[in-house]
Amino acid sequence: MDRIMTMQVFVAVVEAGSQTAAADKLGLSRPVVSRCLAELENWVGARLLHRTTRRLHLTHVGEEVLPMCQRMLDLAQDIQASARHPEDEPQGQLRVTCSTSFGHAQLTDALAEFHERFPRVRIDLQLLDRTVNLVEEGIDLAVRISNDLDPQLIARHLAVCESILCAAPSYLQTHGIPQQAKDLERHNCLTHAYHDSTLWRFELAGEPVGVAVSGSLSSNDSVALMHAVTRGAGIALLPTYLCAGAIREGRLEVVLPDYRPTSLDIHAVYASRKHMSASLRTLLDFLVERFASVTDWHLS
């Protein structure tokens, strides 16, 4: 008997809650459904369902086999779609996540360009300033800015995230321009809640430099910090992908340009290479190409 058919019947029985309901759903007779279940159990070598007169229960083996069968059926559909429409463009939905600041500043525009080229792929974009468990939350792709990635995830490098100290001209006119890192101790430093909010680290002429900072505002969102800085609230350490435009326009000025904060790598990460959909593979290739050519956030 067709293995794919027996898996389809097994999944349908579990979802419908009974063999009779599954038979109606699939347009099969109940004896055929029973034979399919028996055939699959014989092939697996273990009982998958406890059958009673009132309801069905998955066995321990059945609980393990069910998601495997579901993945196999999904893969079979992908194979059919590829064979029937080998020249069709990617389609379906992808769930993508990244930080709020990178999403607003860069990823949203990139996904808009992707949609122009691949309009049949739907993107569900989640902007979250926390580390997401890709498997548990059903995320296909995450853009992460970190030098310490989870080794269990698969990563493709997109770009380098550089940061820079900056402030509005009005703030510097009122409070003065810092000449060395220690001067930051007497300034209102707006800090990121998740990244060294009380200690800023730099490199000067190859040597590490650290300075304790404090200020009137701390936030988990770099966009909020940039809004405050451009209004003259203080000095902030911001990613150049977010603030480069404001610096070129003169709304912000670079502070202590010789002091270089630690740079971070930007990666697209995903959980598994197995059964990667054509749409996810296409999005990955697109993002790698797109961000490799980006230069507008680099100031040097």
C-alpha cells in the first residue's frame, strides 16, 4: 500500500478524532482507513493508536511518529508543486523576526524590495527586542546582531553593525564637546537597556577603554534613543545603520570619532537545513546579496 497514503490517513484520523470522521474527510470507506492504519503500524513495527469504542489515543510511539508523518506529507506536497510548476516563483508565508530598530531602519525596506521581486511570498514580520526561540514560536528566519550566536542555529552573514557616539548640535553647544572618554562621565548619556547600560567600551589606538556612564534615559529600543538624542537630550551610542542619515544631514554630530565601539556581526539565522522551503532559500539569498551591497550606513 502507498506509504504516503497511510501517513495521510493516520494524520487525518488524529486530527478528526475518529476513523469514521477521517474516512468522510478523505472520501474513503472506513475499512480502507482501518487497513491503512494497520499497514502503517506494521511498517513502523509498533502500535500508533489505542482504539476504544469512544475515542482514540496516541501511543508514545504514535506521538513521536505523528510530527514525522506531518513533515513527510509537507515534503511530498513540495515535491509535487516543484514537479508540476518547476518554473514558478517561490510562494507561501514566512515568519521573520528582528530587533525593532533594525526592522524600522533597514529590514522593512529590504522586504519591500523582496516583495516586488517575489509577490507570491507573504512575510509575517515580528519586530521584537528579545531573543526568540525559533522552533517554539514558529519563526522561519531571524536577523540577529551578535557576536555570540546559538551554535545550534544555522547562520548566514549579512553585514557588520558598527556603532558611533553622537549628539545633537544643540546639546554640544550647551554642554560642550567631550575630548576624551572620561569626559562622558559628566554628560547625560542615553543608554540601551540591554547593552552595557552603565559601562561603555571602546578601542583607542588598539587599546581597550572603558568609561562608566549615566543619564536621564535608558531604553530597550535604539529608535527611541535616537529620537531623544536628535532633540538634544544627551549623548548616545547608536548603530550607524540607524543614525548615519541623521549625521549626514547635520541633525547629529559624531562625538569622540577616534574611539571605536565594538562592532557586531549581523546574521540571518534559521533552525534547520532539512526541508528548507524554496521561499526561505530565496529570501536568504536575497538578503545576503542585498546587504552585501549596502554602503549608506558606513561613515568611514
